[in-house]
Amino acid sequence: MGQSSNICVILNRFDYGKSAYFTFAFPCGFCCGNAVFEKGGTPKAVNQAFPEIFANYISLYADRECQKKLPFKIFRNEILFLSTSSLEAFSENMEKIHFILFYMEPSEEIFNLAKANAISSMKKRYAEIRYRALYKMLEFSESEKGFRFSKLARDMQELDFAEFSRYQTCFIQPENCTLLAAGNFENIPSELRLKKREKTCEVPRFCFFNREINFGNDFHVVQPDILDYSAGCMKFFFKGKDVSATERYFLLSLLAAVLFQEDYDVHVDAADASIIYWNRMVSEYKYRLADALSDPKICDVSGGILHALYSMQTKQPENFLALWSSLMMNGINLQEYIHLLEACSCEGALRLFKKSDPIVCEGGVFLRAGDTDELNHH
């Protein structure tokens, strides 16, 4: 879509009747621990709580100043703001949210409310045993990004308005944002009137730390808790460099669906790649990968993934656009991913597996009923 501002706009022409759906996406998530703020600069630690507090801040601002609900999702590497609109009001809504994101006057009062909301939300999540296991597991699966839950919790408490404002100036710029919209746009003007905002500074770039790949990086932690619970993870290091992020995501999605069927999470980005799974025995799955891809049911599995994507696109458009935006922020091309699923075969999957030449480390988090000091500490 043509537009005069410096934001990237992508349209998906899909018939949702008189409705349109859209996301504003920023590559700024809670797992990244370091960034370079200027060309040739040295990496600096970043406040990992900024994305969640900022998302709450924008949502509160939209509700208070524009009487508009603006839900959001926070992921490991990205913030997504989600909304729906009638086709008639599509351009008006785009322009309104664009203004809120890039032109609103800063408000310390709203920041304080947003910070309180973010802290309350984190406490509610941490009260769920699944999230306690997940936060600990992310220290393994997102190790190249330097994630530590203790730092995230501390950053949430310590972020003040002055630092928040500096982060907002750096990270929340049109050049660092993608607008993805879906609907029947045949009668929508091809030009959006999004006011161009001059660049205020270099957009920071997150940086990662590649450790030497070896087989000694397995991760198993036993922690006291109020209940018994476990989660497992396979973390992939790809020795084969000539494999795209999309191909890696396709490969891990197939493996996860064959091995676990449900209750798993696949994540691939420039730094880390993993499959996290819940509610089953933590086992050495890394020795079963080639056999899993040799399973004759692999085509049925890929067809099932395709069907789930289509069902999400038609019945849950907000979730579909959120997934699409999240993949895009991580360098994964949805159209290429769909093509790989459509062309899937045992032979092709095994060729890609050998080409990827992965080293797989495994992790397990075991929460055991007992002392609750760990809970009280957080």
C-alpha cells in the first residue's frame, strides 16, 4: 500500500465481509537482554520490562484519550498491537493509532498506571505453575539473547519514567514498525494519510552472543514449588548455515507436531531455535528426530498444520495476524512456510534435516512440591 510516511505497510486481501483486522508490530520483546544504540557502539544491557510496560501504556492512552480499545500481545522478540475496524472506518482507525503510537504527548501519570498494570499482570502469570516453569525454561531456550527471569522481574520494578521515555524515543519509531492489515480492500483508497515523523535517532539493534557449540549444554533444573510440574525443551544449533529461518521453523514445526501432537511451542529467530513442551515425560527426544521425519504420516501432519492455519485465518483473524506478524518480526516468511508444508514429503524433510545438520541440546525444568521460598522470593 502506498503511503507517505516511513512505516512499512503490508496488506493481505482476504474477504472478512465488512470488517478489517490489523496489527502494528515492533521488534522489541521481553527476552532480548542487550542492544547497540548507535553505529559502531558497544552492546548495552536493556531494560527487558520496557515492552510490557509500553504496551500497557499505549493501551491505557488509547482508552483514555481516544476511547479506543487496543489489545496487545508481548512475545519474546516483539510487541503487537491488535485491532479490528469496519472497512469504512479503516483508514481513520489506522491514522488514529498511528498518531497514538508516534505523536502522543508523554504522560507520567499514564506511565505509573501502566507500570502498576504490568507488575500486577506478571504476578498473576507467575502464580500459575505453567508460567513459573516456562520462565525458568526460557533461560535455557533463549540463552543467546541473555534472558534471565530475575532480571526481568527486577527491571519491571526499576524502570522509571525518564528511562521509559528514552526507550520510547529509541525503539518506537516508524522505521521500526510494520503495519499488517487483512480485509477486502478493493474499495479502500490506496493511499494512507499517515503523517511522516522525522527520525529522532538510530533505531537500536538487538545483539546476541554465540557461544561455542558443543554437546555439553544440556540444562536440567529441579526447584521447590507448591505442586509437581515439569516442562521439557529441545534447543537447536544449526551447523548448516545455508538454511533459512523459514526452513528452520518448518522443520521444527514438523518435528513438534509428530512428537507431541499438542501442548508445545516452536520458536525460531536469529539467535535461538527451540521446541518447548508440557505435560509429558521429559525425555531424550533428540535421538528420535530422524525417525520422526521418516514417519509416513508426515504428510498428514503437514496437512493438519495447513488446515489449522486456514481455520485460524477464517475463524480467528486476530490470532492469524498476530502469528503472521510475529513470524515476520523473526525473519520467517509465511508464504514460504505454507509452500513448504504443501510440498512436504519424508524425503524432502530428511534432506532438509541433513542440510541443517543440527546439534540438539535438551533441557528439563522439574518443579517439586515442597518449600515455597522460591515463590515468596519473587
